[in-house]
Amino acid sequence: MPVLETQRLLVRPMTMDDLLPMHAAMNAGFGEDPLEERREWLEWTVRNYVALARLWQPPYGERAVVLKDTGEFVGAVGFAQAVGPYQRLPAFRKHGEPDDTFMQPEFGLFWVTSPAHQRKGYAAEAAQALVDYGFSSMNLRRIVATTEFDNEGSQAVMRKLGMTLEHNPTPGDPPWFQVVGVLYNPAVKG
């Protein structure tokens, strides 16, 4: 995936120089992890860019979100394979999928913003760049995002992206699958 540019941001591959700001952002958003574990994850992420490209696989993994003017790290956004019981949700069944509880992979969208940069629209701006790339360059059918009932910030980003928000009829199963945002490629017909 090329470096993506928005009005205020660049979405670029992570480097090992992003370790400390990414560690702080992830710890604020998802709970404390030791720095060494985050370092191992970042090394894996950086290596995966090349490995996935060599295998002709989608550009899964997080990308750094930095201010275009200063290069300051503000967060991350990325694609992930999101496996869940999506047919439980009406947005999936209206396109012909059966109503069952089988787990299936979907193309997931992820974001995290450093606390000092939250509520400035950066998450939605960076996520929109990935959505646009996913639909126009990768020809994805749909993109999903998941969160908890109480994560109003992520739900607000989903709404800004134009996602339809669905509530899991069996909350807590799995726990990250409480609210699912669904966005179809505009080329998909009814």
C-alpha cells in the first residue's frame, strides 16, 4: 500500500522509530502491555509489510498516522482480518448471507489515536483514507469495524465513515463484537 495523504495527515508504514509513541497510544486505548511485547509486535508488523506483498496478500497491519506538516505521530490505522459471527447481524443478511452463527472472516478496519490527539477528527480522516484505498484500489466488497457498547468514540468514527452500526443480539459473545460498523463498496448493488 502506498503512503496515503489526506488534508492534514500521512498514513505510512510503521518503522521501529514509532515504538514509543505507538506503545503509549496502544496502552491508552487497549490496556497496558510491556514495552518488550510491543517491540516484538512492531518488529512483526514491519516485517509483514514485505512478507504479505511477496505473497500477493492484502496489506494487513497497522500504519502510522502522522501530521503532514510536522511528522508528529498521532496514532495508527490499519486493516485486519476480522473473524466473527457476522450473519447474526441484519446488514449481512440483506445481501443474501444466511442467518447462522458460523464464524467468518471479514475485512476489518482498525484505528487508535494518542490521547493528546483525540477529538480532532484524525481517526476518521485516516480511516477514510484506508476505506477509499480499499474500495478503489483493492476492490473490497465491504469493510467492517468492531467495538464495545461503551466505546462511543469508535462508534462516532464509524458514523463519520458512513458505516451502518449493528448491535450484536448476543452481547459479550465475543466481547469485542458488541457493536459492528458495516460499510459496503458503493459499487455493490442492493
